Amino acid sequence: MTTPLVVGNWKMNTDRAEARALVGALLPLVAPVSDVEVVVCPPFPWLTDVAALLEGSRVAVGAQTMNSEVGGAYTGEVSPRMLKGVCQYVLVGQYERRILFAEKDAHVRRKLQVAQQHGLKPILCIGETADHLDEGLGPYVVAEQIEADLDGVTLDSRLVIAYDPVWTTMGLVAPPPLSYVSDMVAHIRETLASVFSPPAAEQVRVIYGGSVNPRNIAEIAADPRLDGVLAGATSINAENFANIVRTFSGRQRA
């Protein structure tokens, strides 16, 4: 059985006191839920604070990004060696990193490889832009990203793929129906099976990262093709994020 995964990406939000308060409010809300894996990804300055507050709980910690180098003269960067022992997960290829920080597939691939080498569980974010969506190119874009990003990467249960399309927050007022998302998730798994193998593809959890909120979470969680979600703004509200976690409770993919 595949345990649902709910990830909260706090992005560049919270100060230190807010981060600690958010964890304090979240923990009692999600503590009764034992059948959903929960991960929070705070900003780098609060990683050790959050990790200490979550020690001994069921909630894991993830980093929002990392450098592909283990060390060296890279001012301001954070290496996988620094994250090991503090985080269990790391986001890789999130669309803001690809677009705003010009991270290419080769860079994403290298990050995936070194994350696995250092015992971190990477969450690979892939997805198309609004222009790609309008032109019907979504399936081609995600297939190309899978082939380019996962070349030489070990495909097993440590890897998570987040379908995190750019059109959810950038430049598209009316997103497609969730049936489109469901079809894209199925396409992602089919592509994994084709590039690697069906057994390998089934080990990978595929989650959705498109503007997840309390209004649409029931419909999202009801989709048997989805193994969870990657929430952004919703995750910095303890009650809203806990509601997402509770919605996935009791639901596992065989």
C-alpha cells in the first residue's frame, strides 16, 4: 500500500517566531493522523529550529532547494551535506527555481543524483507553463522533463514526483478541470513505466502541487491516481494545512 504524502512549502514566508508558532499550532492538529506522511519545508534560516520542534513527531522536514555541489566557494548556497541529518526531503526543480533562477534540466538532474547520494529524499517538481497548456503541449513537456531530469537517477520509493504546473499561479486565470490533472498524473506514471519499468514506476509517489486549498482538497483527495499534494500558501495556515492532511487520512493506493 502507498501511504499518502502531504507536503507544505512555506516558500519565503514566516519570521523565526512565526515559524515556531506555526509548528506549535500544527503538531496537535496532525498528531492523531497516523496514516498520512506529512512534510514541511520551511525557509533555510528556520530549518534547525523546525527540525528540533518536530523531533520525535510524525512530521518530517524538507528543504526548499539545495546546491548540487557538496561544498566549496559558493557564497550563500546550501549543500546536501549540510542538509543531511536536518532534513529528510528536499524539493528539486520547483517551477520558481526553473523560471526565476534559470535552473535547467541538467542542473535539476545533478541535484537529484547528489540528494540520493546523501540520503535525502528528493521531490522532483515538473509541469508545463500556461502557453504550453494553451497549445496542448503539456504531455510532451512533462515527458521531456522526466526523461531529461531522471537520466541516471535511481527510481525507487525514495523519489517523489510532484506535478506542479506553472499555470496554477502564473498567467492563467481559469485553470483546466481537475480531470485534466488526473490525466496528466496518469501520463506521468505511464512515462515512468515506459522509460524505466512498470514495477519501478509504481514505487514512485506522484503528487499534485497546483494551488491546493480547502475548497478543492476533497475533490483532489478523492482521485485514486494521486498519492498526495504539495501545498504552498495553504501550508502556512496550520488549520488549513491540517485539514488537507485529515482529508487524505484513510485513503491509500494499492
